[in-house]
Amino acid sequence: MTTIEDPNKKNAISYGSSSKTSVTRTPKECKYFHTCSADLCPLDPEVSKKIWLPIESDTGGICRNPEFAGLQFIITQKKIRRALRNKIGERDDYFTFKMLNRNIIVRPGIRGTPSDPPENVKDSMAWYARKEKAWLTKHPERKLSKDDIEKLTSRFKKEGSEHESISSF
């Protein structure tokens, strides 16, 4: 399994056994490797199978390498860390890579899926899969409408032309 970066969406995308890859380094080759405690490393080929515990977010559990700051799962981790800052209380939840690798609205008090299934559950893996699916349904990915895209595009074009006219003086 390899992980590549989609330059358009800034997501880390995992492929099963693809020979196509743009990330050829390993986590040990990162300059932050010896001081890093990130649960989800963009250079880890198994990143899509890992989880992130928000309770550990204050101890540096998010990738600090600026080379990967634009990846969607890192952006979402930082949003969650900000939303949970100064929140006191026990947490028993986690976020999967699939949950984090989406552009979602993060509100204060956001919670992931529960860490432990009830004792009467026979198939815990199916229980975890159902909980993740329910969480993904409750937290849809933000999508821009065509009107929003046109407004942003026209605004950027207008700002660009203003900068060109100012720089010509």
C-alpha cells in the first residue's frame, strides 16, 4: 500500500497495491522523526489504517512537518485540536484516517467514535465499522456550490487585478 498526495484536493490518498506513488520516503527520513509523536504520519504507508486520539493532541500528536501542512487529515486534526482546546474531561473516543481526511465543519465539543464497544457486542469489528459509518453520515463533507465557486473566483480575479494596477505605479 502506498500513499500519495493529490495536489488538487491536498488529501493523502491510499491505494492498495499500486505501483504509482509520489511519496518515496519513509517516516525515518523525515527531519522531525526523532522528535515526532504523530499518530498519523503522511509518510507511513499504513496511515489509512491508523487512528488518532484527540486526548493526545496537546502533546504534539499531529505532524509538524510544514511540507505536509496542507494535507486534509492534518488540517482536520488541527481544527479539532483548536475546538477542544481548554476542554476538561475524560475522552474515550478516537478518529480514523477516513474520518479526518475530509473537509468537515468542526464545532466545539466534537467527538469521534467510542473507543470500546459494549460488553454484549459479539462482533466488535462490525460494531466499529457501524460507528464509523454513522459518524461519517453525521459529519458530511463540506462542498462548495457553483455560486460559491463563482464568487470566490471573481473575488480572486478582482483582487489580482487590483494588485497588478497597484504594482504598476
